[in-house]
Amino acid sequence: MADYEWLLFDLDGTLSDPAEGFINSMNHALEFHEFAPRPARELTPHIGPPLEDSMAHLSGSSNQVLIRSMVDKYRERYGETGYAENALYPGITEMLEHLSRNDSIRLGVCTSKRADFASRILKQFNLHHYFEFVSGGDVGITKGQQLAQLLAESRISTQALMVGDRHFDLSAAHTNGLHAAGVLWGYGSRQELEAHKPAYLFSDPSEISAQF
């Protein structure tokens, strides 16, 4: 087992399930811009990627003004009510409590979600105190760029493991020379995650506790 100084967690699909708030807020943005609402099965695959990529796909448009307006309308509803329509995955609190007792490991959050929304969700579930920082994304910023900035600012070391449920999390880590772990309770399939060669593939939060 490699020695890691940092465990960096994705939020959506890794620590909590954002599906209800995500679906409601996406359809709010679509309908406001005169697109038909989409069923859950068409929207949940978009949990994880940057919002602007999802909006471009769902609208079929490359118009950056439209895409930005859709992102803003999504965030308007999400900031009012969507963030609270969130469910904590079973075993997450126990896993974080276990990790917090390991003095050789430090914890952070690296999410494509805007940092203020991510912090609200963590506080909603009383998880915020487990993490030294919350790195959030914004339009035009990839998770790989977020990790690169954290490294450049020496907020994390190269002895970091990125933990997430989608291939974006794993590829962002690998781009920056970091190891990555996949979790199977979120929105990425085993096939998707295995294709990006995770150092670990966890099927339950208790397996992270057992590993570290």
C-alpha cells in the first residue's frame, strides 16, 4: 500500500447523492430556456462533469452566452433549494470519522460543484469539520486544473489520492501525477472506472476505512 498524506474526495456521487436537487435544477434551467424537461434517466449521467459541458449536450448548442445563462439558472434554483435535496450515502460519516483518527492522513474535498454550494452540503450533513479545505469548480475550470492549482499552491502534496465516482476524477488525478481511487456506489460504472486504472476500486465506504 502506498503511503498517502492526503485523501481528496469528490462530493457528488462520492460523499452524497445529489440526484433529486440536480434533476430538479437542471429541468428548471431547461424549461426557463424553452427546452423540454428531461426524465431522470437522461439527466443522472450528467452528474459529475462540468455543468457547461452538460448544458451544451442537453441544449445541443455551442452558444456560450446560452450555456452560461443555463448554468446561472441552474445555480439559481440549486442555491435556493436544490443543495438541500441531497442524500448522504450510508457509511460516509463513519468512514470520515475513522479517517479523522489517522494522524498521518489529511482530508480535502475537490469537486466540480461551486465551493459555496459544496460547503453548504457538507455543513448540512455535519461533515465540514473533517476537511481542511473545499476546492470548488466554476465555468471553464476542469478538475485537473483544480488539482494543479492545489499542487502549485502547496495546499496538497504529490502524496495524494483522489477518490471519486467518475472517470473525470481519475483522469484529473493522473494528469497531475497523482493516484486515484474509484467508488462504485455513485454514478460511474465499474467498466468506466476500471478503464482509467484506479489504484483502488471500493464498493462500500467501509472498504476505505479498512484500507486506511
